[in-house]
Amino acid sequence: MHVYFRLAQLRSTPILPSLRHLHCPSTSQNDFLISGICLFLSPSLQTLEFENISNVEDKLCGTVLHTLHSDGAPMEKVILRGRGLSRDTVYMAIKFEHLKTLELTGMGEALNMEILEKIGGLPWLVDLAIDFTNSGIQPLDKDIGLKDLNSLMITAPAPFIQAFLPHVGSVNLETFVAMAPSNPPVDKKDFLADIVARWKDSLRRIALMHQQLDSTVDNVVEELNTTALAPLLPLRKLNYFRLEGFSMELRDDNIAEFAMSWPELDTLLLPYINAGRPRPTIASLRTLAQMCPRLRNLRIPLNTIELVPFVSTGIPHSPLHDLHSLTIASSDDPWELRDLLHLARHIDFYFPRLRWVYAHEGHDADRWVQVHEMIQMYQAVRKEAVTLEQAKQRRRVTQGLTPPTPGFTSIPSISIS
């Protein structure tokens, strides 16, 4: 590492004097010439992202951060993900007083109360993601600042998070993400009620995620009852909601309740539910298409066992929905080609501009690849039919046979028998 650092110092000007963003997906020493990253340091840098860090790279990270600070780099974003950094290196990461975004993941015992108070005092900080796993910090009993925070992601046991939040100075938090293991448990309904009571006028994005730990005892999937989500329903301006890693039962009436409560949703990500538990049906897709017009990304467990055959009315679904991606978070339903044709047609009818259908973490991947390809086929046929009809209209107008049809975009029906 020192060789590359000295080589960089030999130059009177940086190799890339206008470089603003530096992202290193892996700082592992096994990767090719990772220490050569010193050659790309520049006082113009504003963003630094290091991932897959280990204690071996502690000196590398410290050297990079110290050099940037000494050169007066106007750092606005620092992301460190990994494990094993020393406390001195972590402290170096927060010496940039104009930081707006900071993420510290996997820092363990290097994270202490002194560093946390320093973070809380950063005057420009608006986006913080912090991991307290194995940090040794006790539940807070005093305010720590963070007065202008807009986004907070916190990884810690749920009781620690519950004790942490009252000491956050921000009154305009828009994004809240909590990642916690199953133990020790808290009442999720009370937990969410505390969050809503504090930031009900500003919250727009919420995610609850189960943290996977090394211990098999703590890796038991936590059961989440939909009644625990009741405090979130009054948040009419919520546009992002994510549940990850929980075991739960979801039905069509739950999806309808979400859709009625959060009409401005653009992202709804629900957890994986296997075939042995209640899941929403195709009716929930219709509900979301009708009640959440801004929805662009949807992950939903779907029960397709008793799929109703698609019968075309010859009239397109209105309004035309712009959902971009659909991920099916369930598996193990029996299926035949005829069922897939009807399923694809249902999805295409409700979301005619859908770009992708995904299988959640590879579950039933072949099935959903086929559904995706069928939907693309329906879209291609529809596009060709519209283009053909528009060409006919132009010929009729050219020949003086009929007046033009303004904005013709009719979508022909596709029947499956």
C-alpha cells in the first residue's frame, strides 16, 4: 500500500483532478491491486464508498480518509461497510464537517459513545445509516443531536432502537428503516406507534427488516401480525413501505386496507410467504391497479392455486397503470402452461406497461420467466396492432375517406381459450 501511496505523492496534480465519486465494491486484499486506489485520490472527491472491508484493510481506509481530510476534500458522503476497522479509522470518517450522508455498517466495538456524539453534532448531516451490532453502547439516556436528519436507518436490537429514537433531534424525519433481530422482542404495534407519534406529519418511507445473526437461536423467523401495522395506516402520504424477513399471513382485505390507506405508494415490498399460509390472490393486483396509480415497484406473495380464467371484456383496464416491476414472493403452487397463460393475461390487463416480472430470490424462477415472456408477447402483439391500425387511419385520411382519429391508442383485446 505504501508504494502506491508514495507514487501518488510523486505527482504534482492528481491523476483524475475532477473526480468526485469513488466507489470500491470490495476492498479485500485478495482483489487485484486494491491498494492502487491511492492513485485515484483527489481533493475534488465528494463521495467515498468502501465495501467488504476487513481488519486487514484498516490501514488502507485510514490512509485514504486522512489524506482526503488533509487535502481539504469537500466530502459530502462517506459509506463504510464491512468489519474490523479501528476506532481511529472510524473517527477519521466523521471529521469531514460538511458530511450530508454517512453510513457505518459492521463497525462493532469501534463504535462508541464519543463517536456517536460527534456524528450527532455534524451540522450538515441529513442521511444516516448506522449499525450498533456488537458496539457495546448502552441504550441512550440523553439527546445526541441529529437535528436536521431526514433519513435514518438503524441496525440494533429493537429495545435499543426504541430507546434511541426519543433522543434524535430531528422533527422532520421522512425515511425510517429499522433492522433488528428477533431477540430481545418488543411489541411491534407499540414500537410503530411511537414512531408515528413522533413523525406522523413528515414520514414518507418506512421499512422493517429482520436481521439475520450468526446464532441459530436468533435466526428463527419472527411472526408479524398485520394488526401490528395499524399505527401506520393513518400515514396518507406514505410512498414507500417494505417488510423483510418476517413470517406472516396476508389476505386480499389486508392489501385493500394498505391501498386505501396509502394511495401515494410508489414502492410496496412485502415479505416472502410460502404456499402453506394465506396469501393475496389475483384480486389484490386489481385493487392496487385501481387504488395506487403511482405504484412502480411491487413485491407481493401471490396465491395462484385457484386462479380464475381470464375473460376479456374487449375494453382495456382504466386507468392505464405504469407499474414497472413485479416480484412474486411465494412459491410451490402447482402450475400448468394453460394456468400461466391466464395468469400472464391477468397481470398484463392490470399492468399493461409492466417491464419485468421477477421471482423472489429464485423461487420458481422458471415459472416466472415464462410469465414474463408471455407478458412481453402480449405487449408486442398489442403494439403491432396499434401500429397497424394507426397506419390504416393514415391511409384513410390520405385518401380522403375518413377524418383522422385524434390520439388513437386503442388497445385490442387478446383472448385465451
